[in-house]
Amino acid sequence: MPPTKVAQRRRLPPSANTEINDTTPPLSHRLLAEGFGTGLLVATVVGSGIMAESLAGGNQAIALLGNTIPTGAILVVLITILGPISGAHFNPAVTLVFAARGTTQWGEVMPYVVVQCLAGIAGTILAHLMFDLAPIAIGIKPRSGPSQWLAEAVATFTLLLTILGGLRYAPSAIPWLVGLVITAAYWFTSSTSFANPAVTLARGFTTTFAGIAINHVPAFIVAQLVGAATAAIVAITLFPAGARQSAQAIVPDESAKADSYQSPRES
């Protein structure tokens, strides 16, 4: 991406509580970045699940660990390299929260969400092809019930609160914050932290380790949106000075110790 297309921001005095976005990449570039990012994220989730299960010898804990580490790692990478272009949402829940906060235009929500969902399914197909499986398989792995729905609400709440808190206090740390919170949520939630409607839909088209029964997808998505909305409300109280802070991309300027930011994603 040419330097002129990178979203440049300068840090204003603390009293201003705002940042100025001088340039923003065109929507087509942002959607391309969202597509590549979401597709690669899902390919990593599904592909690492296939690899982990095949190597774990039936040990589910080892398989889950083998699925967790690549997911957290790829989030750090994708948010770092694509954040300056699209904001690295990779997640309809993130896009909706930022639209509600006024930092993403409502007119861009539908294109973002459609691209995220289609790219996520493409990521599942890519993972299947890399492991010599049929491109699409309707998910049959049961993931349902109140405990699972609560887990998804908690996972998504934790993810969004982390992002919003990071925006307020440590914008340049967002890639690591997102990667780490998803890594943690894999292990402290009973659902293994889908926390992303687009990723959930995509995982409904695989019968592998990371899959979910396609008929269980809607309830997961509802729980995720509830968790995201709750996080947005709580963040208004916890991070009031940053409630309307503009968010576009993470482009740390080491020499000036400045941050550039577009609203981020993960998993």
C-alpha cells in the first residue's frame, strides 16, 4: 500500500481527547483488507484445528492448545498489518459497535459485514482444500445450551471491552490485546470463544475440530451481539473520555511516540 494511503494521525494535547484523521483509504481498499483478514483468520482457526486434532493423538487439551496459539498469533499479525487500511474489524460485532459509537459510518456497515461473512466462508473452504477435504461440509458439532450461550456473550463482551479500553488507553497495543484476550477466552469459556458472528457462520460449514452445527449458529450470534452491546454500554461509563474517540487504524510512529488508529477486530 502506498504511503499516501496509510491513515495518518497526530496525537493532540490530552485536553483535546480527539485525534485527527488526515487521509482514509477508499472503501474498496478497506473491504479488500477486511476480506483478506477475515478469510485468513478463519483459515487459521479451521486449519490449525484440523492439524492440532490430527497430531494430538486424541488428547483434546493438546488439540485445543494447538488451535489456540495460532489463532491468537494470527490476530496480532493481521491487526498490525491490516489495521492501517480497514481498521481490522474482521468481526460484525466490532463493526456494529463502532457504528453505534459514531466512529464507523452506518452506510459502510453492510458492506463490511457482507465481506466479513463471505470471506470467512472462503477461509473455511481454503482450510479444507489445504487438508485435502471437501470444500464445504455442513457443520454437525453440537454447541448449544444456556451455558454455551452465556460463554459466547461473556467472550464477546470481554473482547469488545478490551478493544474499547485499548482505544482509550493503549491504541498501539490493540493487536496484542486482542490476540491475548482471545487466547485467554479459548480456555476460560465453555464455548472456546467464537466471539465473532462472521467466524461463527464460517465455522458452521466444517465438520472438523473447529466446527459448529449449522443450526446452532443463530443462537451463538445472538449471544455475541448481546455481549457486544453490553460492552459498548459499560465502556461509556468506564472510558468516558474516549467514548467518542475517532478510531481508524493502528500505525504507531516510534519516532514521534504517536498512535494512528482505525477501529480494530479478532476472532
